[in-house]
Amino acid sequence: MGNELVTELQKLEVSGVQFGEPSYGDLNESTFSELEQMLTASERRRNNKQYQKKVAEAARLIEKAVKHPHGHVILREALRVADFPTYFGDVLDRMVLARFSEWVPPFQAFMKTGTFRDLTRTSRKTQFRGGNETLLQVGEFGPYPERGTSSTDYSWKGAKYGADFRISWETMLADDLGALTDLPGVLASAARIAEARFATGLYVDANGPHASFFTTGNTNLLQSPNNPVLTITSIEQAYTLMRKMKDPVTGNPIMNGPAFLVVPPALEVTAMKVLGTPNVFYTPMGSTATPAPQPTINAVASFGLTLVVDPFIPIIAASANGDTSWFLFANPNSGPLGPGLGAMEFDRLVGMTAPLLLQRRSQFTTIGGGTDPRGPLDDLDSMTYRVVHAFGGGQLITQAAVASNGSGT
């Protein structure tokens, strides 16, 4: 753990990352300008070479404390230094970032991703429809017909997420430092889990494919015959269904097809077999005087589908079909005619593409007016940190996905 700590924390310049100011207050939905100012000031401080040097020293000291048999003595003495708790918080901040970046959630492959500034909104204009109607013939000297596009409002929701955690003074002085070094991993995992559960909930409900998005009216739900299970034949059916999709405004083909096969863990092996088998053998039913020729090529293997396993499908679909539902998604970023089609969108707050780690300032001073030599402890003699994350998303284009609950009934 110590080597990993130093490896990550000595990368003193991390591009695109905003770190938290070591204090926190009210982070409600109306204070984003203040939050942006705080992040900007915090970034300036962390670009200071002297501050970077102090953070590196704090990282080395913590590593030494983790490895040393009397590490509690080292840490206790360090806490007597007024600025060390601040650097210690920054060390944790960078460790959270490193752990947060280790695992990329699977939904980012098949969902549009972006940023937002306002948690109070309930819709987003994320797609312009029309404008690509068939061109009409223009006579000599015109006139040219005018055309335009219409923006579409999609439902959207966002929120802030977070938690406070405390490290007691007794724990800080104890021999076992595992609690301190494990915290970044725990916080990063909590943030990623929150993101993944939210994103999966955009296309999955308690019974499988989300009932407000995958419907017979939207022609993106496979129900005939019998909510097919995941097989070569059912994927061929879903593939054909998506290829036949039309633009609801122009009536033209959308010129796009599926790029991702998304399954729960229970279907991972089945999906690997379906996508990886080059040949398939068909058994003729009944008998004829002249047996008809049968294909032997697995067409699904040539569709170019990328397998994505979402472990949160059975968690969200806890009532039914959590282990049998499967989905095809179009590429949200690129298509044959340019922009791709996104079935869902996931957004993070501007300036907070990673969790923000904050630290409470000290509640006490010495009688002489100096800082608390034990560190920035609160009224319960503990050092308090807060992790904050903000994200949101919504459902977009129904023609960009096809699903089956896989029940076979």
C-alpha cells in the first residue's frame, strides 16, 4: 500500500482534476458559482510548487508511518504540526482520485456522457431533429426551399451525493493504520457504485428493460416470440429490428445499427459463445425429398458487437428478469453518417468529474490562541472529511436500443 501511495501521489500535476478546498459549508443547488470559484482557487494553490513539495513530504511521511512498527508515534508527532492535517487531506484527495480512475464503469461505452451546471432542471435539449430530409429538385433561378431543425426536450434528473466520515483522535494515534490507508479505496468505490447504479437505472427497472423506454409502441422491445432468451437467432432478430428503425421526423432510415451487446453477469459466458462462435449448425425439421441447404456461418459474429457486462442489471431488476435481460445499443458517439445515436445520457457536474474531498476546519484553539496541536479536531475529538459527487442523466432516443427481458415466456 505504501509504494502504491507514493507512486500515485508523487504525480503532483494531474491534468483536468479539481481538488477540494480544506473546508466545507452549504453545497446546495444554488451555489455553483461559489463552488467553481472554490475549485479554481484550490487548483491555483495546488499548482504552487511549494505546496506540491509539502504534499509529497506528507505522502512520504504517511508511507513511513504505514511501514514502521512505531508508526503511531510518527503520525502523532506529525499531527502536532499545524499544516500537516491539511496536507494529509490532500493526500487522501489524490488517493481517492487515483482509485476513482482505476475502474471505468461499463455504461460509459454505450451512453452519451457530458457535463451540466444546474441540478434543478428537469429536461435537457440534447438532440436536434430534422434538417436531413431528402433534398428537393430546384429549378432554374430557384427558389430554394428553406428547412430547419427542431430541438427535443428529454427528461433529465440530477442530484448531489456524498457522505461524511470521521477519524477519531484515538484511531489516528493507534498502531493500526489500515483504516487510514483503506479510506481512499472505500470512497472511490462508493462514488463509482453510485454512478453505476444511477446509470443502470436509466435503462433497467425492477422487472428488466425499463418500461417507460422499451415498449411495443417504440418498436424497441422484443416480445414475439415469447420474450426471447439470448441466442444467435434472437440477436439476429434484434439486429434486424434496429436496422429497420426510421427517423420519426423525416421517415428516413436512421442509418445506424447496434454496436454493443449489454448483458448481466449471468449471461456473460452465453454472450461470449454467441459472439465468438464462427460457425453454426442448423438441424432441418421433418423430412423432404430434396433436403434444403443450410447456412453454416454465424452472422452475429460479423456484426462487430462489443460485449459489455453490467453487474448492476440484476441489482436494479431485483423483482424479475435480472439475470435474463439483454440489450443492444447503438454507438452514442459516431455513426455511418456522422454523429451517433445515444439511448441514454450520463452527465457530471462541471468541475467535479471526480469526487470532491473536503475537510472540516478545527473547532478549537489553545488558550494562547494557537491552533489545536492535535490537529483540526471537531467537538467529538475527530477529524472529519466529506466526500461530494454530483451527476445526473436521462433517457434519449428510443431508436438507439433494443431489449428483451429474456424470460422466454
